[in-house]
Amino acid sequence: MKKAKQLGYAPLPGNNLRSTSPLTGAMERLPSGGGVLGRRGVSPGGEAALRRPAGKPSGVKVVAPGQPAPPGRSRDRFISLPDEMQGEQQLGPPEVSPTIFEDLLEDGAGMRGRITVYCVAESVDRKALELRLRERGGSFLLHQYPDVLYGLYESSKDGEYCRGEVFYFDYGCLALWGLSERQEREVIRALAGPCLVDALPAGEVELDEFQFHYTLSEKPHIQNDTITINYRLRNDHLIKLSISHALAQSAKLSVYEQRVMEIVESTKDLPETLAATGEVGLSRKQIARLIGRVFIQKSAVNLLSTVLDTPEFFWSAPDSFQNLYKRVCEYMEYDTRVEVLNSRFQVLQEMLDMLRDHSNNAHTSRLEWIVIWLIVIEVVVGLFECASILGWVGMH
């Protein structure tokens, strides 16, 4: 079993035990209706407790002086996908030969659907999840890849049959293709929920929403959070896996972005207070704890985490899949967000080092004054002793 610390994620204080209660509360507050699809379809003013990512803030965030502004992502950017996704060359399993009726499918059932990415925990107990999926049936677990399990989800409740694909990532993310919100909640609660390690509180759960569109006439691309794929490649799950890797890493990165923004907001007044009063009002212990929080997040992102690395799946996969993965990362502005995150880490570290130096200087100054006053007292006592020896004091 891969523990959270082995995966490089810092456990949350007071939440080290496996727990699904925060996640269950977040899932219960998800809207039940099928609202407009798009990244972060959950309204911050509604009942849902899920956050918007740092890249798409719901309101204006106050940033400390010297801090880089939160990155913004342009949804209307057009990013073309690799030429192999045109469908002339098969990337995965062979498809059924096209028919003369394919041109009638453009607006048919199954041509569009939801892609929803959740980040719900620090990590997943992979062995327990494998066992749970196998107990449900063979279709629930079809393939095992490094860092991810792939399976189907079938439901026929209320007389409506639905079939979707689910990717379970070891670092606590799920990518669901073609499922409704009710079915997504059922997957997270019934399948993944009991296997989560260090489940995130409701306020930290990440939710990203996209659309997929199968087509025969358009060139494969990404725009307005809609991923357009050639219809003949609709059953190639390796294409969806490549896309899901990028989307899941982006969701996990949003968790780190929000945690860093929380540290920024808690320290945004310190430079102004120091400039106005010459003091910060924090003890050396409090400053040391802030430095520790920043270092934990920085090491989790840059040293121990596998989220920033190219997934192991692409090491042995054809180059076309890695190109597809990079194109999706480009649309998500992944590299820019990582750069901004590291810049924010650097500014925070410099500010806290300055506060630590100021605190150390103040402490050193206090010690110097204590020594000076002790010397003054010793000199005064010595003068009285000399005066008493000479008979200037103490004689009647």
C-alpha cells in the first residue's frame, strides 16, 4: 500500500486517519441538477462546498506585497491535438470500419458527455481499491497502469442505462467520463470512498468539469473546456487515459495552489505591519511554524510529489500519447502554474527569512541591553563597595 507520505503529500493536521466523512459531506452538497458544464461548474454562492481552483478565483484575492498574482487560464484558447487523433491511424485497439451512416451521428446520443475530475484525498489505498473493484465485477476493473486503475461503471437505475469510464489515480484523483452527477457521487461514495487515505476536507475537494465531443468533421482540439475527439477513436481508452493524466495532475496542483494561497492570505499583513510599526507581533515560535508550513508544501510539490513528473505510463507508450498529454497540459497552462507556484514559494520563503532575521536581531538586541544593564548594576554595586571600604558610606 502506498502511503500518503511515500507519495509525497503532506498529511493534514488532525486528519491522519482514513476518513470519508468530509468527502461525503461535500458529495451530499453537490447540485443534483445537470447545470451548464464547464470548468468549475459548481457555483461558489450555492450550497456546494467545493472550491474553485487558484487559476479561476471566484472573487478578487488579496495578495501580499511582492506576491505574484494568481494565474488565469484562457478557456477560449484553441489547442490542436496531435495529427494521430484524426483517426486515419489507430492509436489503440482496432475500430469498426466506418459506415455510410457515420455522418448522421454528429448530434446523436453519446456524441457528447461530461468529463469530471475530482481530487478528494491525499492518496488512495490501491490494493483495497483493486479488491473492491474486482468484487463488483470484471468490468469495474479492466486494466492496471502505473499510478492509475481503469474500469467501467454501468448503471440501470430508474429504467435508464448508463455506461461510463472511470480512472482512479493513486494520488487521490478520479477522472470520470460520460457519467451524470448522481452516478459520479455513487462512484466516489461506494467505490472509492472506503479506500481513500487522508480524505480532504469538504472545503479542499477539487472539482473540474469538461465536455468531450466525438466528431467526424472537425479537427481534434481543445477549446472552451471541450475536448473534441475523432469518432472512430471513441473506444480507445488509452487516449482518454492520456487526457485524464493531464486533467488529474491539474486538479492536484490546484490543491497545492489553494494551500499556498491560504498561507499568503494569513501573512499578507505582515510586511505592511513591519513597515508601519517596525514590529510584526509574532513570536519566534510562530515564525518558525510558518516557515515549516511553507517548507512542507514546497517539498511536497517539488521534492516528493510525483504529480509534477511525466507519468510513468508514457515511458513505454508511443510518442503520440505523450504528445497528446503535453497538448492538454498546455491548454491547462500547467507549466505556467507550476512556475507561478514556485515563485510564490520563493517570495514566501524570502519574506519569512526576513521576519526570522528581524526576530533574531530583536532578540539579540534585547540580550545586549540585558548585558548592558547587568554591567551597569555591577558597576554601581562596585562603587558602593569601594565607597564603604574608604569609609565614605556606612560610617556614622
